Amino acid sequence: MLLNKAQNWLKSSIKLVLTVLVCGLLFISNTYPAQATTSKPTDGEVSLNRIQAKTENVARSNPRGIDEIIETSRNGLNGVQGGADKNKMISPEDTNATTVEDQAVNLLDNLFN
């Protein structure tokens, strides 16, 4: 009887400790998600201000024609952003990661071969 009570108390204590640890981990991971980044919050502000100013200039002027829109789009990523920060963007060629499709094909090859 005493052994049974001790086992029940130990099980409930372990459950309580695990529950507290999981809740603490969830709280910490939700509170500090930005700790994983290496950039400062103000790093993108300069280019965004430039893009905002260009957007406001376009909004104040007469509507642009399709030829003008196509011409500004040729210079960069799109008509508003232009070529701003094009060198900072990561393209698929810059990464060495495998796609989900490649991983699925490899998995199926390993299963059936």
C-alpha cells in the first residue's frame, strides 16, 4: 500500500515537472523568437524609405502608361522596388539545399531498391 502511494506520487510529480518544463519552453520560444536573427531591426529601414518615397512620387503624378511601367520593371525585380537589394536576395541557385521533391524521390528509391 505504501509502495503504491509512493509510485503514484512519483508519477504525478514527474508529470507535473514535465508539464512545467514544456510550458516554460513554449513561453520562452514565443517570447524570444527574434533572437535567432543576426540583423538589426533598422537594417532594412533605409531601402524601405527609398521605396516609400518612390511610391509616393508615383502616386502624386499622373497615371503611368504601360510602356513606362515595363521600362521600370526591366531594371530590377519589379516596377516599384527596381533593383534595390537585388544582390541581397537568395535565389535557388545560391543554396545547396535539396528540394522536397528530391527528398521524396530519394526516399522512394531507398524504399524500393
